[in-house]
Amino acid sequence: MMEWPKFTNPYVGISPPPGVHVPEREELLRSICEERSPRSGFPYPPEAPIFWIKYGFAVYWNEVCAQTVAYNGLRQIESLVRAPGVYYAFKEAKSTYIVMEYIPGKTAGQCLKEAEDESGKEIIYRSIALAVTELHRIPIPESRRRPAAITGGVFRHNIFECYLEAGRHYENTQQLEDHINAFLQVARREDRVHDLDREPMVFCQSDTFADNYIIDADNRVTAIDFADASIVPSSLAKFALALPTLGFDIRQWVNVPATEGIDNTKALLVAYGPMTMSLHSFDKAGKRTSGGDEETQRRFDLPLLQEGILDPPIDFGPTLGELAAMGIHDPFLDISSKFPQKPRRPRVYLS
């Protein structure tokens, strides 16, 4: 089975067509991507596009890694579904810059708006379902078969509605099962996850929005926007499809690998409601279960920090109790200049 490439920063990916120059760091920072924005994307050069350039502090390094794995994996299984190849990418401060293949066509969202009738829409939904199915078929190396983002960081998934990422790392699926079950007990729910380690691990692009798929003039579908892709047990892939993201249920056309007699989708859906209402309680439960200790979590974070993939943690600032102890009694007092806010979810061992 093909091992994944090492995703260094900067990352040099596929070779460009003969005679084509790929813009790199200095050129991108100096002229092409001068405008600073949370998230920007545009064809380049504008007059005859060869590349799609995407950048911003709301663009994540996981997208570089996941898109590369999808590009290689779909080619490996000789799929009709594609993912754009990455030519070049780098991370500068909190922003990620990606130079990728330009894919002509319209997003599935655009196609749905232009569809003349329900049968036309069904063709588009089936194209999305095919893309999701094929992504599930991407081979996962043995060394990567644990719940994690493609970077090796905490896994990203829409079960974490607020932050879209787990609050801790998991060494294996048993730790994830123990964590969810501990929370279900605290939330006084009867359902439990079971035999999660017997489920197939799959490549899951959990945000199945219609605009995350491009359909070209030949009706070929290309999957894009892999920020929230991770390796997860198959029930989490089923969970992602159970949410009404598309406004249409495509599960009837999607094949999710499964182990006979094991399906934890219902238990995950039961956990989802109280998790969304009290994510802090879910994170606290994660501290008390196997692998949630500070030493284990730092062991996973350290390589990511050294590679420049994970931003150093920023202090969230004091709690209301700590403010009171400091003699500050107005909870509406603006203290943002003294206590900067962290832009992403904190690791459980930091609180």
C-alpha cells in the first residue's frame, strides 16, 4: 500500500506542465497574494488560468495534506472522481497558501440552482454521492489507522459543531469509544458506542456541501475543499451523511465500508445533541479517559509545533473567577488588549 508523502512546510507537490512556472513563496507574498483576508481564492493567471490559488488564515494546512492524499488515492484506485493536485504550498504565520490545479466547471451548488427539474437535480446529487463513495475507498496505510486529521493532528469532523475539530488526540479508536461513552454516561443517555475498533477506518470529507464539488462539461466530478477531511471509523462517515448539510439525503447512493453487525451511527447522533450544548463537558470527559493526560497530548502536539503546522497555544485569558480575584468585577469590561483570544479550539490539557 502506498505510504503518504511527508508534508513539509513548504510542500512541493506535483510537477507542472512543461514550460509552466509555479509561483512560490516570495512571489506569492510580494505581489500575487498582497491582499490580506481570512480566506481568498482565485484563478491564475486570470486571462488563461492554469492554477487555483487559495490562501488566508481560515485556510488550514490539513487541506494541503488531505487534498494530496485524495489526489494520489483516487488515481491509485483508478477512480472517475478527481481531486486537484497541489503544486506548491506553504504556511506563513497563521496563513496557509496553496497553488493547485485549476479545475474548469461549475460547483454542484451552481448546477443545482440551474437544474430545470427534479430529475436534473438527482443527477447532480448522484455525482456528489459518487465522489463521497470514492473518497471512502482511498487506501489507508496501517500507520495512519487512528482517528486523526491528515496532518496527524486532532481529527476534524462536523460532529464537533462549534470548532469542527476534536479537543484532544486519540492513540486509537478504543480511546475515542471510551471518551464518547464516558460523556454519554455523564449526559445520562442510555446508548453506548461499541466495537469501534472493529469498524473500517475511512478517509472522510465530513463537510458535504454542494459547493465542495465541481462538475465539468463532461459531467466528471472533482472533490475540493478538504480542510475538514480526516481518518475516522466508518460510523463517523455515516454520521456526517446523516446531517442535513445538502438539504437532500444522498445516503441511498453512498457506499460506506462497514463491518457486519456493527453500526454506531445512532449512538453518535444521540451524543451529538448534548455535545453541541456542552462541548466543555465533553472535553472534560476526555481528560479523564485513557490518553487524555497532558503528557500524551503534548507528545502528539510537539512534532506539529516543530514542523510549523500547529500554531503555539495562546492563553485564553482569565476566567470570571480569576477576574474577581484580581479585583475586576465587571464581566463586560473590555480586556481583549491584555488577554488576546485564541482563534482555534484549545487542547484539553491547557485548561
